[in-house]
Amino acid sequence: MQHKFASAIWGAVFYLCVGGATDALGQADDLNACQDQGNPDNAIQGCGRIIDSKYANNALRYGALVNRCLAYMNEGRDADAVRDCTAAIKLNPGGGEAFFNRGLTYTKMRDIDRALPDFDMTITLMPEFSQGYFNRGVAYDLKKDYVHAIQDYDNAIRLMPADGEAIANRGADLTILGDLERGIADSSLAISLNPENGVAYQNRCHARALRGDGIAAIPDCDRSVELNHDSRSALDGRGYAYLRAGDTARAIGDFTEVLESNPNAEESLFMRAVAYAALGKRELAKAGFANARMLNSGIDAEMAMVHIVAPAGL
């Protein structure tokens, strides 16, 4: 089953300051623009003027490169982001912010083998920066290395005990590894810290359904869908809970909605086929299983791990 993980939506902003000379040189607007990540276009332009200016020393250029790297990432210009962060690292190899923002960019690009060493350097250079651990945990999750991910979330929580995103992600990983009670406890704690945490509701929904409490899971699933209304994984999770609760008609409705936007969602195809089979619709079930297996030859074994099994002969 797919799990939902929270990930960083912000990078490390380097705050620029040159004291009283700023106003005398008329550069205050550029400095402010370069730090304004709420307006990436403006940040890119402001940082660019600092980088190209004659008045900027290496510290200012480093900060401007770090901030423009982040702005480029937020604009979807990942190659430009990597280029700027790499230039910042060459200018100041001891600056953790550049490694962190480049690691975020590589994670966004799903280039995890490059992201992990950058987060390693971030943690080495900024050992009290909780987001270094958090985002290395996210990278490990993307590699399905849940044991190392949990270790990083533990450290992020140690540094920031009220980090609901790290707690929610740790709960998801514990659930994946079969520790359902601790997974549910983490999801519940994350929800208490932030009642709008749709990721935590989704993961508690899944853990309860996996435990066999499909009916008890459904209110969490409903809340997850409300908070993640455009998320296919939230609908998929609720469909799974309905299926575990024996409500095949509602399960089919959720899986069908997922498949309308993503016809190749093999887990939804497989689970809808199980629901069709339970209703005696064997031809629809047979077609669904065939499509799911064509997309993923190992789907039967994967779904058996969450107690979803195709009937004999299908």
C-alpha cells in the first residue's frame, strides 16, 4: 500500500547583511528581494544583481547563490538550482545551507543517491539543524530504507519535539515495518499537534485498516480525503479501509475515482478487482487482475502483505 510522507516545502534561506554600507550603496532593495522566497522571480532577480555586483564580498555572493538556488528550485528550474548551490559550495565548502538546498533539489528530482551525501554534509556542518535529519529521512523513505529513515526522524524529533511532520513520517515507517501500535500512536500524536495534518490521518487510517479495524479506520480516512481532496493516495487509502471493512461498493467507488485520474494505478486496479470478485462480478475482476499484473508482475505478493488476496482461479 502506498503511504503518504510529509516533505520539506521550504529550504535554508541565508540572511544577508552588510551593515550601514547597504543603504549608502543603494542595495537594500536587492538584499530584501534576494531573501523573499515568497516571490521566487523577485528573489532570482535580486540575488542575481548581488552575485554580479562589484560591491559584494564572498559572504554576500555565497548567500545570494544559496537563496537563488532555493528560488530556482521553487520555480521548477532544478538544473539551475543545482548549478547555483554547487557554485556556493565551491565558494564556501563549510556552508551547510548550500548542501541542504542542493539536497532538497536532488530529492525533488528523485536523485536520491546524490541527495543523501548532501544531507550527510548538512548534518556534519549543522548538527543542530533538525531539518537536515528530517529531509535525510524523507530521502531514505524514497529508497524504502525505513530503518535509517526512522533513525533520522528520531533525531529530528529530539531536536524539535513538536515536529508533527517528523512524527507523522515516523509513524508511517513504523506501520510499514509492522509496528502498528507505535505507528498509530505517532499518527495520533501528530494529529494532536496539528489537527489539519492530513498525512497523519491518512497513515492512521491505513494502520487501523491493516490491523483489521476497517470500520474504525474510516473516520480517519474521511478526514484524510477532506484535507487532501486532490490526493489519489487518500482515496486509495479509504478504498482499502472500505475493502477491509467489507463495504465493497464504497471501495469500488474510491478505486474508480483514483483510476479515472491514473488508469495505471496497479494497487487500485488489484483492490477493485478483489471488490468486484466479492460481488460476483468475475469478468470485471479477471480483467482488473490481468491489468494490474501486466503493470506489476509482483503485485500479488505485495498485496498479500496487506492482507489483500485474489480469489483462487482469478
